[in-house]
Amino acid sequence: MFFHEQELQYTATPAAPDAVYARRMQEILGGQYGEITVAMQYSFQAWNAHLPGKYRDLLFGIAAEEFSHVEMIAVMIAQLLEKLPVEQSEAAIKADPTVGAILGGTDVQAAIVAGAGVRPVDSNGNPWQASYITASGNLLADFTANANAEMQGRVQVARIFEMTDDAGVRDMLSFLIARDTVHQQQWEAAAAELRAEKIEDVPVPSNFPRSNEAEIAKYPFINFSDGQMAKEGSWANGPTPDGQGTFSYEEAPFPTDTAAFPPPTQPDPRFFGTTGKPNVLEKAEGFVKDKVSKK
């Protein structure tokens, strides 16, 4: 159950409106790694969790906080758009450079669609997509994805922090960056705890039978690039993180028997693909199949 209190987790008030900067801030709201994504990602992971207790509670707790970040950024963007000009004609652009900057540097739909308000879009006006979220039901995979989402989000917030001198905006972004910092480490701690408690381990999924893997392909680093330095990394030499093997280095192609390339496929002639068969023959085959079966 959700219950909304009309309070913000942290102050979200700019020193002055800035419609151009509002567009940049849309990225950390409705972009791939924005607050809408992480709020929905952690929520769906919690709803999909099969294991009750501390891990599910962790997901629900951070998910709820991320919704508060959605609200903070939305409120901030709305205030940044507060002085968005109504007049957007060519004559107005020529008469007022500020209006020209609005058309050249902001999402015009903020005015036309949202009435000088915020929308669930990224900085290019692309709508937020549910395909951004990861919720696999495997907690180690999900916590690892969550750490990545916080890292990517923190990178973006840090970048737009440098794009403004507004003290109010910077104050809020400073808070969000700090929360991204702790969330990165909390997801990494949760992933490590899952492994320490033998609930999950690498490789994910850890309960898939290793006997079903091709033995020859398990641990070599196969260098498919003309670069030669990868062989110096720990991923090409030494013990594997799962403790069950040793990495090795091989130059491509992999030194084993290669598989013969199969002959071109021959689909049903009623798909009308171009094949090596004479057209007359394909037409006849299609006619016969139509008479016999539509499948």
C-alpha cells in the first residue's frame, strides 16, 4: 500500500528558474538510469522476490526512497520551468533571445503538452520505458544490476551537477549523489552477503548444473581482437572467482574443431523469400500446400 505525505525527503528549490537546465535534468528523471527506472526496478524486484526477510525488505525500502527522489526531481523541474515563456513564435524568438534559447535548448513539449511542467521523459523527450528495468527473480543478478544502475545514475547526476551554478539545484543534487553513493555500496554488500550465506553465488544462476556446460568453453579468455594486452589481466590467468577453475588465454579462433556452416534455410514458399529454387517450382509447392494445409 502506498500513502503519500506532502513532504519532500530533501529540499528541492532552485535559486532561479532555468528552462534550459530543466531539460538536462529530465535525463536523471526519465532516462534509462533515472529515478523512475530505479524506483520501478527495485519495486518489481521486491514483488518478484521469492525469499521473504531482509533482502526483500531491503528492496522495498530503497524502492520507496527512490520514489521520493522521483518526486524531488519532478518538483525541481517544475520550478525551473516556472518562467517558461508562453509566446514561442518566430517573431518572439527574434525579439527575445531567451525565447530562442527555449526553443533551441529545451523540450518544447514541456510547454505545449505539460503546460510548463515536468514529463516522464529523458532529456531528448523520449518517453520513459519499462524495458529499462531489470527484475529477474534471481537476487544476485538483480543486486548486481542495481549496483550498476546506481553507478550509471551517479555518473549522470555528477555530470549535470557541473552544468549549473544554481545553489539550490546543486544542494539537491549533492544529496542525490550522496544517496547514490550509499546505495551502490548497499547493493554490493547485499550481493556479497548472498554469496557468504550460500544463497546464491557466481556464476549466476548458481543452481544450474555445471555438468550441462561445455567443458572446453568454461574458462579460456578468447582474444577476438588484434589488441594483445588483455592477456595481462586476471581474467586471462589465475583462479576464477567461483573457485572452480583457472583462467587461460587463447588467441582466436579457438583451437578446437570449428563447426561447419549449415546450408541456407528453405522456408515455406508462401513466405515468398528469395531462394535458389526456380520460381515456377516454388509457386507449385505453394499451391499444393495451400490445397493440403494452411499450416
